[in-house]
Amino acid sequence: MSIGNSPEDDRTFPADDREPIGRALQQARIAAGLTVEEVSASTRVRIPIVHAIEEDDFSRCGGDVYARGHIRTLARAVGLDPAALIEQYDAEHGGRPAPTPAAPLFEAERIRPEPRRPNWTAAMVAAIVAVVGFVGFTMFNGNEAPKGTTAADAGPAPAPEKATSAAKPKPVKPVAPKPTESAIAAVPQDKVTVKLTAVDDKSWISAKAHDGKLLFDGLLLKGESKTYQDDERIDLVLGNAGAIELYVNGKKVADKFESGQVERLTYTKGDPEAG
């Protein structure tokens, strides 16, 4: 007697047959005719990280926030839907990370104090006191009549108030310099200057000069600041743009960046027009 399969054995069960994220990105890149070097150049994601992600190794990304940002950037570069890959990543790695609580306020970059100017007001007051004392002393000795003479012979003494008021010059009030909002507000007009501060979280950033020279490529830890200058243009890549406070040519950039979002920005000497 042979035992056949029961109807229950023929049932199909749903299975997650999606291919790994890294393999999907790799196949899409190959289908697009792109090399790892070309993808790295267009996305600013370093070559070792691209290789690691294509092997489903996200340990080199620096955390879930950066891994999600790299996946989104690479997917767009090879023509895939970033939302589907991010959803798959969240499902395989314990869900989307919780929002990072607001970080405590950090002490702003100290402004270098200006050289102390001479206190002309104090010097002037001291000079006035000396003049008044000298005039009073002279008047006192001049009013003292010689022995053997009468008060009538000595003549009337001048009023001390008039002499004092005539000798006292009006003090000149020093003009106080207008305070600036921050030290970077006094940036040179013939250069482009950017200042980045990691306020809420760490962020991977890359900064290049107009000639392609790499000014910085690495992590900006929470509370740290970096300032860069160039004669013509600065290109930026912000790995976790929502954590960055950005000043360009002394003006705060008002754009609202999202946490985990990768932003590629370029600024020149005239930017931003309104900040």
C-alpha cells in the first residue's frame, strides 16, 4: 500500500524569496554597465564600502543610519527602487532605527577676543582730576596774602567754580564696535567658506576644492566643527545630513535635511543668496 501525499502536503507557504540586498545592487550595477569605481565616483561612497555592501556586509558603514543612506544612494545610481531595499534592510536588521534624541547644547566655537584697546576714558578722567587739583592748589596759594598786608590789599579772589569749569574738557565717549553673530561671520569676500557642525549625531562628510583636491573625508563626531575655504567652489557630501548645521559664507543654510539622508551640495563665493 503506497502512501500518497495528502492535500495538506501540496499547500504552498509564503517564503521570502527576495535576493540579498548586496547581490541585487551588484547585478543592477553590472546590468547598467558600471564598474565599482564608476559607482564610487558618482555617489562619493568609497570603493571598499561599495564592495562590502555588495557582499551584504554592512559593518563598514558605521551604523544603521549610514547603511540606509548608502543603500539609498547606490540604488539610485544603478536604477533600483531605494524604498524597497530600505524596507528589506529594516526587516532584516530589526526595523528602522528610532529617532535620535536631541543632543545637549555644545559650547559654540570660541571667538578670538580682539586686542584690548587703551582705556582712554580712565586716562582722561585721571588727567582732569590732576588739572583740577593743580588749579585748586594754585588758587589756594595765590589767595594767601603776604604777611603785613590786609585783605583789601590782596584784592578779591577769583571764583574757583569758574576756573574749574573752564579747565575741565568734555570727555569723548569711545565708539563700541558692533558685535558679530559668530566668528565665521567675518569671512573673506574673495573666497567661499563653509562651516559644518555635527549637532544631533555624528555624520560622515566629504569636502573637495574646485580643483578636485580632497579637503576632508571621514566622520564628524557629535559636537565637532570643521571649516574649509577655497578660491572658487567647495563640493560637499553629507552622509547623515540631518545632523549637520551648515554655514556658508557666514550665513546659515536654511534647508531642512533629514536624518540618514545623503546630500551632495556645491557652494561658490556668492552662495547662499539668502541664508
